[in-house]
Amino acid sequence: MKILVIEDNLSLSRNIIRYLSLKNIQAEASLEWKDGLYKASTKYYDAIVLDINLPEINWLEVCKELRKKEKDTPIIMLTSMWSKDDIVTWLESGADDYLIKPFDYEELLARIKSLTRRNLKNKSNLIHVWDFYIDLDKVEVKKWKKEIKLSHLEFDLFKYLAQNKWKAVTRQELYEKVWWEFSWDFMFSKTVDVYIWYLRKKLDRDLIETKKWVGYMIK
């Protein structure tokens, strides 16, 4: 799980990151909204923790910008003030949940897990990797609203790597699971490497990482 924390209070931001790290959750911090919006727009996160009291910008604009970019990452708002009208505004702006400061870190983690489970259930036939959506029903890949044309084998290869995100997948495994065959002749061929090159060219050259002496991995 990967979380983005957009919070200008350095002490609180560090404490959240430290707590999540202790729970074996990868977390990244942004202390100002421009950096946070850039990261949220260009990287994949399972959830975003957003402080509504960010300086220099109305926090509503951050939510609106993310939703405009087709980013449906769950957003949890952090606030020190609240009322019924505030809650309605937060949820209508695109936020999925909220926590009142001061809050318990264990509760924050529970809400993050709940939102990510719900998001995953709602998208059981969609895989989200970086800025790409893999639609298993339609057998297509999109970046935002633009479809990326892939061959059948390219699609299956990308799908398998995405389904095994954060895992180094060997060439042998790819031959068996994507090409549905394996032989020693195949093992020493460059077929997988060539198709990885095709995907990098069509999608993003940094999307698929080469793990030396092992195979390939999407983070």
C-alpha cells in the first residue's frame, strides 16, 4: 500500500509517515500543495491524506483538480474545525472521508484500509497502475481518457505485471503465464525482452523496472 500525505505541519506529517512506516505501509509526504498535487497527478497512490488548512490555496481546488484529472484515489481530509455544513462541503467536493484533529493514528489507518478495500471492490474489473487503467472486461488500456492501443500479447503481459505489482516476475514465469508455454529454447530467447521494450515505448519507459538476473517488476 502506498499513501500520500499532503500536510504543511512538518511535525504532524513526520508523525503520520513514521506511524504508517511502522505498520509496513509506504508513505510519502508533501509539505505544500503544488508538490502534493504534482505527485498525486503523476504517481499512483492507494489513498491521499489531505489537510484542509493548506496555505496559499483553497483545499477544495486540490480535490477538484484531482477529480478533473480522473484521479479517483480515495481522499481523507484532516481538519481542526467542523460542522454539519463543513462535512457536506467536504464530501461533495470529492473527499471520501474526514478526521477531526487531534486524531488517533490507529483510527487514521483503519479509515485508510476501509477506503482502499472499498475502492478495490468497486473496481474489481479495473487495474490501476501509475496513470494507466487496465479494463479487464473491455480488454483495453487507458491513460486518463485516451486509449493506448496494445496487441493481445502486450495487453496480457502488462496485465500480468500489473496484477503482480511490487513483485519481481521472472522471465520463466512470464513465458508460462502469458505465452502459456515453456521450453529451454524459449528461456534463452529475447521474446520477453522485446515485448517489454514494446510496452515501455507505448506506455512509459520508467514503468517497468528491470531486476538484474531476475526479470521485471512494476512498482
